Amino acid sequence: MFAAYAEKFSSDDPISGLVLGERPEPVAPDGWTTVTVKAASLNHHDLWSLQGVGLKAEALPMILGCDAAGLDEDGNEVVVHSVISSPDWTGDETLDPKRSLLSERHQGTFAEKVIVPRRNVVAKPAGMSFEEAACLPTAWLTAYRMLFTQGGLKAGDSVLIQGAGGGVATAAITLARAAGLKVYATSRDEAKQKRALELGAHEALASGERLPVKVDAVIETVGRATWTHSVRSLRPGGAIIISGTTSGPNLDDALLTNIFFLQLKVIGSTMGTRNELASLVSLLEATGTRPLIDRTMPLTEAKAGFEAMHAGDLFGKVVFTL
């Protein structure tokens, strides 16, 4: 079957390790199902894999891709949940110490077929396209969990979303507005500020610009570059929910005095559960909200999608079709 896979690692030129070609069809063991992929979306995780982050050399060649939507063995339209937990794990699968994402230990979704545990498929609504559904399992699920599970936000609350344009941030803006939150977004790029307003942000500001009010929560995926602004933008008792550090994990000043004196909360968040994915799908179906897709292209042209992500030339998701 045709697939996009990692053959080698390179920190300087990650896309040099990407190969488009034939791989063996997967065989589903007991308790697993085979999904015929109709669409799959690109994440930064896929670029990091080509740099050797989270992927071991002995696992190569590895088909990349965490996200997909397609048809299960019975012809049902499904969305793939990409967190693979231990077979005997019960409860929140994101807390399983042995969990992994597709394309880390198990072959990923950038292929004609992918196998996953039967519990890892969620019904896709008929009114949602395969391309839209394929955007949900990583960035959109991460944003959903940050806002509503870890953040506990509800209609009328206020939220600052740092780094508009990134996959999680873009999803968070859209979901927060759909859920009735007051949404502030930041970006260094004026064009991305404008796009954030179009997505539903009530106000879009330059990175580091003072907000007109203190907010209930901050969605933080940038890290070092925005941390000080995030802490200083919170009301007393507010929370920073963090799921990434794209600008670097190390801080010159964590503002610990602000954190303890204002009784702020710092909450980590990673991916989401199958039940949260089902809830996310239901929310989108009920509100008519849909993921923002930057571009759609056949999997045979995947290198162009990787190159656009590597260059930062995106606002929304890259979707590959089969």
C-alpha cells in the first residue's frame, strides 16, 4: 500500500528522511480493527518524528501520521483516536504511563490503511466531511481538553489564547467562541491577528500586548516567549493550561512570586481521551462549527505539506487525501 514514512532522522533537514512509497499492508490482531483511510491531517508531531523526537531508530521505517478519518471493516464512517493505551488500562488513557501515539510504536495514518484497537474509533457524523474529521484527533482534541476538561471553562468565562495560527491555538479560538467564552488571541503577525478575528476571537493583539482585562485562563502552547505575558494576564485564582513549548521549555523567570501570591494554577494537559473525542465531535455537530483547513492535497504530494509546516506558512490544518 502507498504510505508516507520516516526512513531516517535529521535535525537540520527533517524532510530529507520522508519517503513516499510502498509499505506492507497491516494485519489487525485480535481486538484491533483495520481502517481504510480517506483523509489524514498533518501535525508538528510528524516533523518532530523526522528529527528523532519521540521515535526510536529501531522503529524505522515508521509510517507517520496521528490523525485520520475513514471506513472501518464494516463500512462505518469513523474518526481514529490516536492515543494507544495498554490493553488492560482503564480510565483516562492519557494517564497511562505506557501510552503512545500512533506513529511512535505503532504504524501511523499516512497510508491507505491503519490498524487501531477497536475502542479507538469514534463514529463520524454524516454531515462532517472526512477532511474535516481528520483534523480532530490531535490538535482539536488537545484544545478541547485544555479548555473544558483541564481548564473547566464555561460560557461567559474569558480566555487568552497565545500564538494564533498554530494548530492547537486555532482550534482553541474556534471552540472557545462556539462555547460562549470571551476570547482574546495574540500573534506577532498582523495577518494572523486578522485571521484570529475571522475565526471568532473578540480581540486580537500583538504578542505581549496588555489585555484590556485580566482573564480566567490562558491556553499556552508557546512556552518561553509568552510565559511572562500569560502569567501577568491572569486574574487572581486564574489558570494557565499548558500543552506545549514551541519556543523552548526553559524559563529565565517563571514569576513564581506572582503565581503563589495570586494563587494561580498551572495545569498540564496532553492530548485527550476517546470519550473527549466523542464529545468534541458532538459539539461540532451540534454547533455547525468546523475545523479550519489551510490546504488539502493528495498524500502523493505530502512533501509539500511538510515543507509548508516546516516554514511556518500555515493558518489551520494541512489535510492529505487518499
